[in-house]
Amino acid sequence: MGFVLFAWMNIMSETAFPISDRNRLKRAHERGSYDHATVFAILDSQMLCHVAYVIDGQPYCTPTLFWREGQTLYWHGSSASRMLRHLRVGTPTCLTVAQLDGLVLARSGFNHSANYRSAMCFGTARLVEDMALKEHALLAVVDRFYPNRSAALRAMTAQEIKATSVIAMPIEQASAKVRAKNVGDDEVDGQHPVWAGVLPVSTIVGAEQPSPALLAGLERPTNLDAYAPGRRLDEVLIEMQAAYEDAH
């Protein structure tokens, strides 16, 4: 029995993040999930995150672009950045993403809400010191969102690489929280004469705006076809993550 339990726990550790007071949902438990697939799907649908940390007792929360490789999250910025300099030695960090999917209008102010998807990830963030890994990451931040684009770009200079820091954070624990339903009115409110329902919300890719300095005759490459006007950005980003993983 003990071996069976150990084997089951080992399987769970490979498919879900461990749960503790740090990442356990305190309210609306039915909306929560700790499995890798759910957390990764939410992370992969986004490119902007917020990184929270503490410097000398002062909390900070920095918005930045990020990407995922396996169970490690990466982000980058100027080597002069206060955040990146602080994370150099290894700092407890919380990275979050959120997607607003709908405005929920109820028949009482108390029951107004929103449909959303969110993920909260905890780990120890460290500066990427290995030069080969750093250069790989600086290519990955492009190719993860725009397949194979880095191969066509001007090579980064030594000064550009030096001026940029890359941070890696293996995910130690994480949780996802999702609301995807209609109005949660109290039963008595059903007779109140006011409209209630959900107003869907999404971020949509718009029409391209070519650079004014674009060389004559250059067309947008076909590897950007997924970013077609009218498409939902979250769906495109998930496709781009899958394409990146297939290529690597």
C-alpha cells in the first residue's frame, strides 16, 4: 500500500504543482486548479506578466514580457534595471498573468463580477549567467512569439547582449483561477426588473501598420499569418507556443 501511494504521489508531482498555504486558493475553491496543463495554458495565452518582489522591505510589482520553456519562466530587461539587479542573487518572486474574458452584470451590485483566467507562479528568480543560455534566451524571446524570426534579423551586437539581463525562475508552486459562467444572482433577484448577463471581452489582432522605413517590395512573411486581423490574441499566442515547442 505504501509503494502504491508513493507511486501515485510521484505521478501527481509530474502533472500538478504541490499545494501549500503559499499557493492554495483561499476563496472560490471550485475555480482553482493546480495541474500543469491548466496553469501552462493560461501562461501561454499571455505575453505580459507582472513580477512581484520585495527590496529592503518595500514591495514592487513590475510589468514585463515573459515566456515559458518547460517549467521555467524567463523575462529580460536592461542590465541597469533595479529589479534585475536585485534578482541577481536569487530572490523569492511571484509572477502573475490574467486575462479578462467578460463583464458580468447582475441584478445586485454585490453579485457583479467578471469572467477571467489567471495564474500565479512562485519561485526563486536568478540572473542567467551562462552566456550560451543567455544568448539562447534572447533568441527565444523573439522566436517564441514569432516563429523562426530571429534567423532573419540582424545579429545582436556584443554591446546589446551586455546591456540586456535575462532572469530565469523555475516554477516551484503555482495555481490557476478561472471564472467562466453567467450571472450568479441570488434566487430572489430573478424577479428584479433590470437587465443582467455577460458582455464578452477579448483582445483582437488589428490591421498591420508597416514601418515607414520599410524597404520597397518587402511583404509581411507567411510565418506571421497566424496574426491575422480579427483573431483573438490569446488563441494566437497558444498556437505560437506550440509551434515553438515543436521546433525545439
